[in-house]
Amino acid sequence: MFGGCRGWFSQSVARELCDLWVAERGVITNQEEADYLFSSDAAHPDTKRIHESLDYLEDRIEVFHSNYLNASTNSEIKITVPLGHFLLPPACLQEEIRKQIGSFIWEQITEPLKPQ
Amino acid sequence: TTYKDPKISELRCSGCITTGLSLNSRNFCKILQSCQHLCDQHKVILQTEMRYKRNLKGSIISSKDCSTDSAGNCEEMPKNIADLQAKHDTFMEKQTKKEKCNLEDES
Ligand SMILES: [Zn+2]
């Protein structure tokens, strides 16, 4: 379902999720060439660096939570999961946002991917 | 799964209704910004992010070394992207050094 999509994964993302991307025909590439940037922890240095980059400051890049991969490859809700619900804001903003909207949708996916 | 759909009334936001692969890390911010009916959640996130970006950009611009500016004005917007990029690099270097110092202080 990710046929030909180029993705970059933070070191914070579980190996299983990277494998899932590849299993669904996604390609793993570097940050410059990727159209999809995934992280599971905005506080991880590699993700923090993106949130401080000029591309981010000038609205050219966003990071998504890697739980999107769990959710979208879950067969029941496969087509209906909007990537937009998995927007991952900088770590230093999350508390402030949580105060206003409650928990993020990516926090509601609590079931970890079961190891094969 | 514990995945929950947002309320139906909020489903008009393009950040919420767009499924499949038309959204990505490169176009998402622009798509949200041009959406007329942002849901509460995306509105809050977008506004908070924009404030953060503005602040960070402000610190990058004002961190510039004044002596190189003929007008003597530190607050001026950089004239081109290369200029801003150079400033950004210097700023990040300083940040990294600062973080290192903090770590050493703690130990
Ligand atoms: Zn929305």
C-alpha cells in the first residue's frame, strides 16, 4: 500500500515498523530524498534536529508518528486512516498542545505491534 | 485496536479527511494552512507550531553578528535563503555547544 513511497525513519522507530513499510512496498531512504518522515519520539536527537531545521521553520517539512504504520496496515481500518492525525509536533510543544486538545490520536494507539 | 475516529462534525478539515497517499511530509503544512475548515485539533497544533517557528526564527535572526551588517541592524530579515541558512547553521552550532555545557554542568 506504500508502493514506491520514499520514507525516512528516526532511530526511535521500532525495527518492526520499518520492516512493515518495506513489506508494504515502501522504500527507505535518507532525509533529503524522503517524502515521508516518521519518528516515534520527538525528543530523539535526530527528530529534534528536523524540528530545528530551516525546512521545518519554513513549512517545507513535517514529521509523522510511526504509529501511523500500525494503524494503516491494520486490516479493519486500512483505507480510512488519515495521515494527518499522526502529525508529530516538536517535543517542547506537546505538553502545551495536550492541555488544549487532550491526548494526541497517535497516543490512543496503545497496542504495540506484536513480534512475529 | 484502540483507534478512535474524531467527531463527525470535525471531519471537514483536510488534515482529517485526506486518506491514502496524497498527503506527505512535504506538502502537509501547506495543505493545512490553506484549509478553510480546520478542526480544533489541527487548528491548535498548527497555531502552536507557527508560534514556535516564529520564535525560533526570531532567535536565529537576532543571533547574527552585528559587525558584518553595514546597516547595523540585527533585527533585519536576511536578504536571501543562503544568508538565512548560514545564520541557521551558526545558530545550531551554538545550540549544540550550549547543550553540551549544560550536560557537563549536571554531571
Ligand atoms: Zn483536522
